[in-house]
Amino acid sequence: MQIYKAPYIYSDGAFLENHALVEDRGVIQDILPISKLKPTDSTVIECEDLILLPGTINTHNHSFQSLVRGFSDDRSFSEWRDQGIYKFSKLLDQNGIYTGALFAFYEMILNGVTTVCDFFYIHDGGNQNARAVIQAAHDVGIRLVLARCLYDWKGAPSQYQESVSQAKKNCLSLIDEVGQNSMCRVYPAPHSLHGASQAMIEAGMEIAREKNSYLHMHIAEAKYEVEQVKKKYGKTPLKFLNHIGACSDRLVGVHCVWIDDEEVELMAEKQVKLSYNPASNMYLGDGVTPILKLLKRNVIVGLGTDGACSNNRTSVFDEMRTCSLLQKLTHLDGAVCPAETSFKMGTENGGKILGIPTGVLKPGNYCDFVGIRVSDISLLPFKTENLVKNIVYAMSPRAIDTVVVQGREVVKNGYHVSLSPREVYEKVQNVTRGWK
Ligand SMILES: [Zn+2]
């Protein structure tokens, strides 16, 4: 049992002053005024000068893409993909995949991400590469949801492709191998309507039903996909997915940029959740997801950074800022999508989307938090009434001092407790040496 004493703890929409967070075996037991603490043998950790916030949740990422950052910027989508992701992912062996994931998760945890969903698709026909990603998350100390991709589009590099039966068998066996693990879960993830055939999507649906799990899928990211899907299936993407029975509270749609009003209704009715990736959508010139309409209909919207070669940052705090700014610009109204809405998306809603009790500091949830410095210059003038606004719009990543995942301190004084930046630098440089 550990007790964290702090001048401010964000819980239930308010900053509680001079409170203590009581943790046992990775789970929050209580949050109470410091004055009510009893003399106890438990370890008391003084978080002087810190504000404790729920850890942020990155609902969508492709970890290996961190290695491709900076190699394929400022191009059209197909050039960006072919000259960046496709070209360099062919050079990755298991060590390269491990290094990419270690690098991505390391940067994320320094940015305050405590749980990440990694949508992973370089399988080489088996699960050995996915295991390397799981190992990297373990070594960094971040909680991982591995969205194991199911991919059978013949136009992609052969490393991504599997037959339907092979993908299903591999995905099921990885789910069984990982089992009930509080730091790692595996969900099936048919890539998209262009990356997965109908049979592959149906295989993913079967796995999700059998294992009672979520189903992640890229949906209607770029405008061209809608035309392509209409031509192939005679329906728009979400309507087609509903037609084959995929729309339910298990489905997490990633992006959903090009959806019409009927599809907004469909998501609301079927309780489909959204992983919203505003910076990536802007970066690739995709468009603006109608999140205000979705929020109005109570669709659960969480935030994702997407891969680090289409953002190119890996901070959910940064996505909160981008999310609010983009909606204000789109609607020509500075009053829409306030900081509190985006903050909730990057924390509480992320937990709901991944089905993990985290994202809110309250008893029963995992003890996942970020400690930011009260005195950081980017949070001034310091007033609790404005604090969420300053965190979303003004905070520098420099303010992040401490990150705790499931009761374990992973970042302290702004540095990872066991991995040095130099070690990560050398690993990344070794893998990408000679890349052009
Ligand atoms: Zn993606």
C-alpha cells in the first residue's frame, strides 16, 4: 500500500486541495483529505509541488511508425504511405519492431500516456512480432492494448498479409497467450474496408464475440475510401458495416471522418465508439470528423495520436489542444469544444473505449496518474478555476514530473526510472542507420 500526498488531485471534475491518494496492489482505494490520514506503516510519498491528474489514454497508434518519423513528410497520402511506411517497414525484423515500440512507448510515457492501444500489423505470418511489441510495453512500464490487425489486401507489403484462417488462428492464440493480464490485452482489429475483405472483417467480429472483446477498425479516414466502398459494396462504410452486423457497442471506429448524418445516428443507436485522431487527420489532409454531432448524440469519443509519422507527436495532451482548436476553427465559433470536453476525451473516455478501469482518479480504478509541476511557467497564472484550460491550451510537456502506472512509478523528475534517453537514442540510430 502506498499513499501519495499532493497539494492538488483532480478527481470528479474538481481539484481537491491537500488530499492523499491511497493505492493498494495497483488500484486506487481512497482519496481523502491529508488531515484525515491515520498514523500508518504504509509508505507515504510526498508529491510536493505536484498536481495529480489521471494518466492520459492513447486510443490509437502504430508504434513502429515512430521509426519512420521525418522520412516521408509533406507528401500526398499514397506517396507518404509508399515512400514511408511501406518502404521502411519492409526493413524491420523482430529487433526493429521491438525498438520502434520501445521508442514510441518511451516517448509517450514521458508525455503522460499511461495506456496505449497499438494497432499492429507487421505480422510476418505469426505472433513473434506482436510479442516484441508486448515486451517493449513491459520494458517501458506502459499499459498496452494490442489491437492485432487482420489484413488481407494484396496491395500491401506481404509481411502484413495473412489468409483469413491464418489471421483468425493467430489472433485467437495470442489472445489466449496473453490471457487476463492487467497490463496487456489483445483485441482483434480488421484493418479497414480497403485492407480487409468482408470475410476477414467477419472473422474479426467472430473473435470479438467469442472472446467478449472490442473490435478496432479504421473507418472512412480519407474521402476516396467512401467512393471506393460505395463502388465495391454499394453502401457507405458505416452503413455497410451495419449491414454485415459489425455495428455494436463492441466496435471502435478509428477516424470516421467521412460520415453523413445518418451514420452519426447509426453510431449513436448502435453505441459504436470513436477513436478521434485530430492531428493525424490534419497532417494527412483527411478532413474533420463531425465530433460535435457525435458528442451531442452521446457517442463516446476518445483521442489518439495515430502513428508518429502522421502527427508527428505522441502526446495526448497535445491532441486535446488540437481537438479543441480544430473544432473552433471548423465551426467558426470559439465557444465550441471547451478544454474540459477534450480533457475528458483524452482521459475518461479513453478508458471507456478500451474497456479498462482508468482515466479517472477514483476508488476502484487503476492507480494511473501524471504529476505535473504546480510552478511550471506554462501553467501560470495558477488558479484552480482555470487549471484545466491551462493544461489543455498552454501546458508544456516540461511540466510533467512523475508518471505512475498501476501503482508503479515509471517517470520521476521528468526522466524514466530505468531507461536513459541515450540508450533509446542508440537503439533507434542502430535500426535506422542507412535509411534514406
Ligand atoms: Zn491508424
